Amino acid sequence: MTWMPCGVYHENYSQDHTFWHTNFVKGKMAMLALFAFLFVPFVLPDYMSEFILFIYWAMGALGVQLLIGFCGQLTLGHAAFLAVGAYSSFLLMTLPWPVAMLSLGLVFPVVLLISGLIAGIWCVLFGLPSARVKGFYLILTSMAAQFITVDFFIAKYISQIGGRQQDLTLSSDLVKLGPWTIRSKFDIYCLGVILLALMTFGVANLMRSKTGRAWVAIRDNDIAAEAMGINIITYKLRAFFVSGFIGGITGAFWGASRNIISVEDFLFSKSLWLVGIILIGGVGTLHGVFFGSMFMVILIWGLQEIVGVIGGTGNIIYFKEIAFGLAICGFLLFEPNGLAYRWWQMKNYFNLWPFSY
């Protein structure tokens, strides 16, 4: 079963349920792994910062995609949960951990997991209103989560712990996975690729499970889903927890990659960017997370190059916001299904050629 031009020829359930159905697809995934771990670090080292930013946006947008694209729960405040994960990881790393855990490099992975759990629980608290409201009212609830978490708790209290005023700093020597000390951009990039791959694999498996099918049913028609026996409140809260957990780990990764965090890293505009990424990439598909993140990183890089040539680097933030708004409007008008849909069409054309269907 190497090539399936116009049909599916599976003989049992296990073949039908595999991630990669043909040797051709397995070869593409192997090439993608080689590109990520060999080509990017050794052929494109000058663009390592752009690839790290791509990983960060993809990880953050993955949680938003789970909520909006897979479960149908609208949110405009997801940056708050990235902030919870980032600040939790920084504060937890400064605790007096046992010397054995520090020497074995176990502190950072434990902190990473705890930060995700804290962000997940915090996300569930703001997801509780989803039991009674949806649509526009749920959007307002998520915006309240953004302003309460970042503009009130973190800006007024959490960021002031230890007299640091706004920024929290962290020694890079504490960021260790076993014997691996994460210091250079190459180390940060490898860590990000591993985390992104694990998150994507986890979400993909969830969507193939009973929980994932329940999320899709709730997204399509929550009344029909409840009539079929799905406890929509329970499954909605599960979606909020998993989304917050992903956001918490994303925030912890962002903090570890920079060794410094600030409230400005998690403003309301960042929540809008995360939603914009899945709108551009494609709502309701894992491919959309990667295509949207790639588009935004290329857009920012191109703007920086253009603005640098014309000598207006001081106003790059305004050009970014304008370009972001124009990109959203353009995709909603001319490609509302996102880049993932265009990729799906190209892939089908290649797989079915030369047949017209």
C-alpha cells in the first residue's frame, strides 16, 4: 500500500487509523524532520531567531485552535494564559529546590509541567461561564480574563515580587533538561521543536479520541450534541484546560528562551495575533496553525527588511499592526478558509493527477 491515487485500500482498522497512510507520506515526514534538525540549524543559522518566533507562535496558536477551531469556544484573551505559564515558571524556578534535582537537571521539566497545570486550571476558571453563555458573550468573558490576569494581577502584584518592578529575569544556568543546559539559540530552537512536536502529536491524538469527537460535535451543534448524550459542560471545561495547559507551557518556553519576561509580552494585541494566525492559516485544522504562524513570521521579517531599507525602523511596530490588519481583511475576503484549504487543494490535485476528480 504505497500509492493510493483514487481510493483507500485499507484492510483493517489499524491501517485506517494510522497517522501516515503511505510510504510517500512517511518519506515526507522524514524529510520534514531532517529539515527541522539539520537544514535549519546548519544551513540557515542566521534566521534562527525567526524560526524560534515561528515555534512560539505555533505553540500559542495551537491552544487557540483547540478552543476555537475544534470546540467552537471563541476567545480573545489567550495571551493571559501564556502570561500565567511564563510568570509561574519564573517564580517556581527561583524556589529553593533540592540540590539533587538541580544537579540532575529535573527542575526545569517539573516547572514546565506545573506551569502548564496552573495555566490550565486558571483557564478553566474563566471557562466556567461557557456553561451558560456563548458567542459574543463568551468573547467578552475571555477579554475579561485578559484584563484581569495581565493588567491587574500580573502588572500590579506578580511582577512586583522581589522588588523587580516590571521585568522578571532568570539565570540561563537553571534552564536544564538533564545534562543538557539550554543556553544558545540552537538549544532553544531544539527545545522548541521537541515541545511543538509533542504538543501537536498530543492534540492530534486527542482529536481522534472520544473527547475530540465530542468537541467537534459541540462546535458543530451543541444542542444536538447534548441530545446525543454528550455532557457539553464537562467537555467544554476539558477543552479550556487543555488549551490553557498548552498556553502555560508556551509561556514557560518563551520565558526560558529570553531569560526575561515583561507584561508587554502578553498584551491584548498578542491575543488578537493568536486568533489572526488561525484565521490566516485555517480554522479547524492543525495545518492552519503552522501555515498561519509561518505567514506571520515571514510578514514580520519582510517588513523589518523593507522598513530597514527605507530608514524607518523606529516605526516598525505601526507597520506590523497595519500589515496584520490588512492581512486579516484580505484573507477573510479572498481566502476565508485559510492557507490550509489552499494546501489541501494542491495536495489533492497532486494525488489525483491526471484524473479530473
